[in-house]
Amino acid sequence: MATFGLGKIVLYAGNPEAVSAFYTRAAGLSFDRVEGTRRYESVSTGGTSLVVDLALEPLPRSRRECALSLRVPNLEAAAMSLREDGIDVGPILERPSGLFASLKDPDGRDVELWEPRAKPVSVAPPASVAPPALVAPPPPPAPAPLPPEPPAVIDKPASVAPPAIVDKPPVRLEMHSALDLEKERDESAKEEPAPEKPEKKERGTDPPPPPPMMGAPGPILTAVRPAKVSAEGGVKVSLYGANFAEGCRVLVDGDDCTKPKRIDDFTLEIEAPAHAPGQAEIAVENPDGQRAAVSMLYAEGPSIERFSPQEGSPRGGIEVVVEGRDFEEGCRVTFFGNRAPEVVFESPTRIRFVTPPQEQLFHGELRVTNPDGLSALAAELFTYRLATPHVREVSPNTGLVGGSKRITVTGVDFHPQCVARLGGRQASFTFRSAESLELVTPRASGPGAVDLEIENPDGQIAKLEGAFTYEAEPTPPLLVEVRPDRGYCAGGQTIRLAGDNFEADTIVRIGEVRAVARTKSRHEIEVELPQRAQPGLVAIELVDRHGVVVRREEAFTYESRPAPRVDSVSPRNGPMVGGTRLVVEGDHFDEHVFVRIGGQAPKKAVVRSATLIELVAPPSRASGFVDVEVGRGDAGTTVVKNAFRYDPSPAPGIESVAPNKGSVEGGTEVSIEGKNFIADSTVLFGGKPAQRVKFVSATTLEVKTPPGKNGEMVDVVVKNPDGKEAVTKRAFLYDARYRS
């Protein structure tokens, strides 16, 4: 590949793989893929690059205004090879600078293949030209005779030598923009010397013009492309000329070609039949019997006999040896339809190349094409072999015969293009990694265990026998009754579902929220009501282990919980020291309610039912009426004003303190007798609290003395919670002689 004034040409394409494959076929360019991208580069020996890269945004075809001209050594061979690959190539046209054929690449760019004309050879004109052997006498001269139409193919007399071909040297250009190429051609045309006008000859010295043509003109056959085809036939051949009539026949050595295709008056297409090697006459015959003929060469093309090795890694880099016959130096290899690896020619019977990397196809063909355009094809002779896959586990491994269950397949060496079959039926899946697939089970014909197969693109299969078990469609659960059918938004209430076909793993949803459920039997499920923000009717849904869903709309009613109601508090009064047993009656009580007497929590409270609470009144520091409160956090609080009265308590009295002496270290056990003691009474020795106070009765307290000073006689004080107290002066003596 050679360019002038350009170091790199970049073509942006929607499908870089297809475009690079096209230029591989068209001009034998070898592209290398840039790792990790969809960019392909071909570098010539002169350092010029042709790059095919992925377009970031799709380009409309009207924007693809770039055109390329590629120089090829043998235009006929290149065009034949492209037509064999199904690429539409226009007719080969002759211009002053050489032969040209036009086509379009997959993105719609104009591409021109150019074979420059061979260097001219100067040939001296013949010394004399003999007149034609048989020439009819000229007709009377006409005043202004019209130029005659070109005749059909007419053989020249043997005595007339053809004129020499004289042309300017070819323009060196292999790949260039279309505008620059046209400019080059215009300049070439300007440099052509004007043809010299022929000298006037005297009347009667030139042969007379042919007589006027009568009726329809006969066909003219000027060229056959390609001019050389394989003796095995099957190659598309284009015939160029003029006056090809509708219904014309094409004959090869007198035998009709099947189904010739008439493009227009100037072009026909046929599929060359098989023929022995050598020259063959191709004739075009119009329905009126007029015909024209030219020669075409049948030749033995190359043949592929052996190919080694026949498989390799998708990473490429494997040297492959191709053996056969009639390989020519300069032949090229088309690998998998779109690759052109570099070929090492060893002999007419042996060539070799190195496999390129491959990501898509894993079985492909090999084609060897000689410089003359003849080729040999070996279909699916090479396999890119992947690592052997292996299936370890399927989870879950059971499901209904109806299919559509998602299961996870774990193993090793799964390929993104693998095929999954469950029970012989192809299954859709999502590729997670080379070790994991998420598969959707297909419908099965009946219950039972089936095998799982994972087949990689190279044909290797991993099989796990009995991997999955199809089960018959079950009887769906039946919901008959909900008891109770209403509950509070706070949840926590226990409700029971009655019906049939309940299983241990049946899922219950109330108001679209999954609830904690306990299956008591085939006919009963116990459910803990879930919380809900808003009151209202909701659905109850049952889902069995196979995913079968049974749903009843408006099956349960959520209600806002009312605040507790207090109807009565008895008794209505008690001592300030507390301990009075109270009974609160009302409604909407439960274990979550709280009770306060005069703002204080009771010593003990028990909810006996939704209408009854029993509690023990706490002590109070003051006498008088207090409020009773019963509440719940999510429902509010009910306050009964002045529902209970604390009565004043009598002051305590001390009658005796025994023993009245003890250790200075403290800890002496002392019994205090008196009256009006309560459980919360405190005892002080010389202003210091006793170490322990045990309430025995309203008349007896047992205490342990605090530490004191030797010989000190201290007061003993008993104080009730209401602040009333009893004092005995100098009632206890600390003596060092005593030990506690």
C-alpha cells in the first residue's frame, strides 16, 4: 500500500469488523486489532497506515463522502475474488491510465480498484498495409454520409497487422482521496498529445464504408471478466459489450449456459460451467440469430489437500501448514472469511501462516487465492478450541413442569456464547461469569429428572446428569377465612388463616408486607400481623414453594388503635406511704399500656384483660388528690383528674432501741420498736444513715449501725417518706470494747 502526502487514513465505521474485512478482500490488506478496542490498523511497507475505527455516533450514509482508490496488480483476479465473496463489483472499464472497477464498502464509501496500464512498448508501424482481400465496389458518393454504426465482431484480414499500443507511463497511486485522484487524471488527460490529423488522401484510395445495417444490430462482445476461471466452474462471469437483446443466449463452446442474467443492453452475467482446461469460446446470440464471440481461458486452480493442525487456541499464534497443489508465490489466505494472515510460500505444494486471535467465530473456512484470481476453498477445516467446560451444581434443583424458574448454574470455563439445554430443550440464560450462569427453565413435557448440558461455541459440552427435577403442577393453596379480619396498624396481633393445601414453607403477605407465619396444619396458618402506616383494607397473598400465588383482595382491615379508656378507679383513697391496691376499669388495655398515679409509676401493675388493670399505689410526699393516667405510645393517653386521694399518715414513734451499745466500727444489729413504721422509712444514728434497714412491721424495724466514735452517745431518728419523723435522744452508745 502506498500513499502520497498522507501518513495515516482513518475511516470511522459503525461496524469496523465488516469494513476491515472488506478491505482485506478488496486489496489483500492485513489488519491488526488494537487490544481492548474495535480499532483495526494496516501498515504498508512504506509506513503508511489505513485505520478502521469505531464511530462514536452513527453516521448517516449521506455523510460518508470519502472515496478511496486502491491499486491492485491484477484487477480481473481481484474482481473475480470479490464477486465470489458476494461483493457487487461494477464492470471493468478501460481508461488512458489503466483499467478501473468501482464498488462500495459496507459503509457506503466509493472505492475504485485501479490496475495501471503496462509500460508502453514502441513498435514501428508496418511498412505497407495490404488492402482487404474482398472489398465490394463503393456506392455512389452521398452528399453527407452519416458515420456508420460499429459492426459486430469482424475478423480482420490476415494481412492487416494491428496498430501498436502507445500510452504514457502509468500514474503511481494506490490509495488516495477521490478528489485528488480525479485531479491527477485531469492533468494526465491534459498532458496527452493531441492526435495528429490524418493526411487527406485522394478519392478512391481508401476502402469504402460498409453498407448500411439492415434491421436490428447484432450483439457486440468486447470483454469477459474475469478472462480466466477455474476448470471446476461455479465462478460468476460478466460479459461486456453492446446490443444484448432480451432473451439472448450465452453459449460456452456451443453449450447453453443456464439462466444467464441480462443486466442491461451492455452487460450480461453468467455462472461459468465446468470445462476442461484450455481456451473456450463464449458467444452471445440474440433471438434473431446474430451472434458475437470471444475467448475465455479455463485453468486448473490451486487445491487444498491437508491442513495441520486443525484446531488451536482463540488467542491465536498457532502456525498452520497447508498442503496441496498449484500454489503460486504471492498467493493470499482468507481465514474465516475476513482475515488475511501473512503467508509464507514454501513451494507450489506447501504454504504456512500463523492464526490470528479470534473472539466471535470458532469454526471457519480457509481460502487460498493465487495472484491470477483462481482459488481453493476448505470449508470449516479449522476450529478455535476453548477450555473444556464443567458443571458443578444447579441451585435450586427442582421446579414445576411449566418452567420459567430462575436457577443458578455454577462450574468452570463457561463461554459468553455458550448454549444451555435442560432436558434437551434450549434454555435462555444470563451470563454472569465463566463460573456462573443464571438460567430460566424451559417448559417440560412431564415431571422427572433431566440432564443439563452447557455447550461452548467450539462444540465442547459439559453435562450433569439428573441435574434438575421437574415436578407436577401442585394444587394451589386455598384461603377460606381470616380470623379476626381486622387489627390495629401497630401490628403484633395474632390472626389465623383457615383454608386448605397449606405447606410448611408457604409465604404470607398482608398488605404487600411479608408476615411471620407458622403453619399449624394443612388447614391453618397462624400469622403475626405486620405494622402498617395507614388504616384501610388490604389484600392477603399466599405463595407456595413453587411460586404459585393465591391472592384475596380486601381480605383484612387495618384500624387506628383508640386511646385507652378509664371508667373507674377504686378505692378512691389511701395513705401517703403508698401500698394501696387499686383496680382500674375501662377498655383498650393491653400489655403495652402504662399507668401513672400522681405522675409516679406504680410499684406493680398487671393488665388482667382489655378492660381491667390491677396496681399498687406508690408513696406520696404530700397528701391530697392526684390524677390517674393510662396511656399507650401509639394511641395516646387518658387522664382522669383527681381520681385518687392520698391521706395524711401519722408520725412514727420510737419506744425502744436494743441493744443501746455497739462497736465503733458499725455493723451492730439493732431492733427498733415503735409505731407507724413503713417500708420506706429511713433510720439515722447521730445523723448517719443505717447500713441496712429491714421493715418487719409497722411496729418493728431491724437495722445495722453505721461507724461512730468511741464513747459518743448519739440520737436515733426514724423518718417516713412524708417527712414525719420520731427522735430518741442519746439512745445509742459507741463503745470500742464491743466488736460487731
